[in-house]
Amino acid sequence: MWRALVATLIPAAILATPTPVSAQEWPTIPDPVPVTVDSGTTALLVVDLVSTFCARQEPCANQIPAAARLLGQARQNGLFVVHTGSEPIADVAPLPGEPIVNAPTDKFYDSGLDDLLKERGVKTVVIVGWSANRGVAFTAFAAAIRGYTVAVPVDAAIGATEFDTLVGQYQMLNVTGTPQLAQRTAQRRRRNAHAVGSDQLQLSRARFCVRPP
């Protein structure tokens, strides 16, 4: 019925000359690489791992163990931890003293997050949470534009579907308007990673380690 309705509204001359559509291959995403960060200048952002999403989105719930492990490492190594959203999942809930900010998809927007990070001398942000093509991606863009180095662990920042995850990862690697946001070779990623030290946290499964523009 929908096709018939459209046909009555579009002139026959247009319908007679359809434009061919070429098949498009899915983009290739680089393999994850190990990343190390300086605990004194790095913050972990836990984005929207809340019951509102994870109670009805199985992929959101499935990434909680990976996010919880990383959160535990971050706390043990003294990283500044910031959460977003209300009604957090228990395994990744804020501890006393860990700030919570509320914002739309871009968690920097009108939330005071940038001020919180700058007050602590943060230069690098590690972003986990929900979801790869929404809160994580938009917050990663916003962080890079503000001058932060960004790392996104692949097993703790996924989307509702495989396609959503791929879109988010592709956008974070190729976003227009933020030059050098993506590190396209392992050599460049290693060059941008911090030196290993006793007070550093290693991300064993981080796909992105990116410099701001």
C-alpha cells in the first residue's frame, strides 16, 4: 500500500528513470591495540550504564562485566572517575565522591564536565558505556575538540546491534572536522600512547587512542 501511495504522488517521468544504487562494502575497522595512560592526568567516563537502557537492551547489559573490570582498575590506579545518567547499574554505580553529570548525547554539553576535568588537570579521557554510536561517540568527539586525548575500549563501549557498533567506531575514527582524531596505523597509535609507568593503567583492549585536533 505504501508503494502505491508514493506512486500516485510522484510524476511518472521521475519513476521512469530510477537511479541505480551500487552495493557498498562495510568499512574495515583496525584491530584494537594496547594503550597505557598516566593515572594522574586521566579520567574514566562511565556513560549511561543505567537501568533505563541496560534493563531493556541486552547488549548494554552484556558489556557491564567489562566496564566493571575497567572501573575497578581505574579506581585502584587512582584515576578520576565521572558517571553520567541516573539509576546506575549496581556493578558500575558511583562511589561517594565520584561526580555524576547529566547531559544529552554529548555529555560535555551544558553539564560542567569540561570544568570538572580541567580542575583535576585531566588530559586524557577513557570512555566506556552506552552506546558506541550515541553517547560514547558524541562524547568522544566533544572531548577531542576540547583538546583531550581519547581512548575507547572496544569491549566496554558497544551498540544495540553489530551495525550500530560499527557505525560508532567508524565515526570515531573518521569524524569530519576533527583532524587527526583517528590514528590509522598501529605505529601512530603507539607513538601517541604514554610511556609505561608504575602509576599507569593499561587498557588491554582499546581500539582508539587519539590526539585532539
